[in-house]
Amino acid sequence: MKRFEGQVAIVTGASLGIGRATALQLAREGAHVVGCARRQPKLDELKARIEEEGGQFTSRGLDINDTDGFAALIHEVHDQHGRLDVLINNAPSVKGGLIQNTSLEDFQANFKASVDSVFIGCREALGYMYEQKSGSIVTVSSVSSLRAGTAAGGYGASKAAINHFTACIAMEAAPHNVRLNIVAPGSVKTPGLNHATGKNETILDSIAGAIPMQRHAEPEEIAEAICFLASEQASFITGVVLPVDGGKAQQMYIPDFDITRLDNAKMGK
């Protein structure tokens, strides 16, 4: 498919994980992708990969916490290409920990990357998209925005904030034929997961075992959901939060028990 033929897309946090997979998918489907991240060497590797496949990619070393720099990037992309069709707000920041051990600085760091940068990205991109009468913004949230978890107060709260922010802005943008949606991943095989778990196989297996589908997601699976919402295949979808989590957000917790005892009880044994 070439769902993004002739379109221009910006992907934040494009150097690794979900952002990298999304940039690759958009480029394969015809978009000129502008990817920004802090890791310039990783962006250079991605550029070489995309161009080797015949795609178009422009890299920009940028920390998304530099909101002025992010705003300038959006304007530069529009000035150079004359349009902006897709914005993927993906760049993550995870400052976890128990609340009593969390500094105000670390708590606010979650909001700076997850909320402030999304606000700036949406505000600057929407003007151009309104002029075009078309455009799509997809923001990567988390299943932590939908379900509570220990040591995730700051992170979960910041992701929940962008869920509601996106829904509100979707109402403003809808009359202009501009859509905003959220993808909320669960556990994904990314460098971030490896960092959080120390690559401990026991911990990784335990997390996977707690997911109804009994595994972690691949970054490409999240990218597919992002690209669907960004594309015209989702032309009448706006303001939604789409969990891509192997069923985790819908799972009711039941303590482990011997299933044979339940079967025997049903049969009157």
C-alpha cells in the first residue's frame, strides 16, 4: 500500500523502538519522513536504511524538551515542503518510582516531554493543517494512562493528561477535517523495556505472562496501528484512545488457582 504517497510526516523519537518502526512504515508507504531524536548516529543509520529501500527521510537531532526547537522544526518542514500531513508525537520520557521517593523535578519531567511537547506540536501543526483542510496527528500514550500501576504515578498521570488533551483538541479540529487520535501501547520490545527491566529474563517473562496474549508487542505492531490512524483508512475516526496491548487494558485480575477444581465443581465431582 502507498497510503501516504506525496505526504510529509514528522515523527518524534524516531531513532529507536516505536518511532523508528513508524518512520520506516511511513516511508515505505510513500511519505517524506522527517525524524527527530536526540541520538543523531541512530538517525543517520535510519536514514541510510530508508534511502536504501527507496524512501525519503530527513533527520534532525533534537531533544523534544526543547519546545522552541520543536516549534521551529515544524515551521521549517512546512516552509520547505509546502505542507504537513502527519505528525506523530512519540518521543518518550519515563521517570518512574514510588511517589514518596520522587522529586518534583522528576515528576514534572514526565509532563514536560509527554504533555508540553505534545501541546507545542499540536498547536504549531494545526494551523498548517487547517489551511490544507486535512491532516492527522497521532500521539503515543500508554496503557498506564488507562490502568493504575505501582511506581507509575508521574508517568501514568502525564499519559492520561495527553489522552484527554487530544480528545479536546480533536473536537476543535474536526470541523477542519483534521483528526487527532491516541495509540496506547502496552509492553513493547524496545530499548526502553530493556532499560526498565535490566534485560532480566525472569522479569521480562513475568510481564509477558501477565498479558492475555502471553507476549510483548513488536514495535512494528504498534507502528501499524499508528499508521492506520494516521491514514485515510481512519478518515472518520477522531478523538479515540486505541489500546494496542494484547488485551491488558481489558483484563480483569483473578488470582491464580487450580482450574481443574473449577471444572470438577461444574461437573459435580
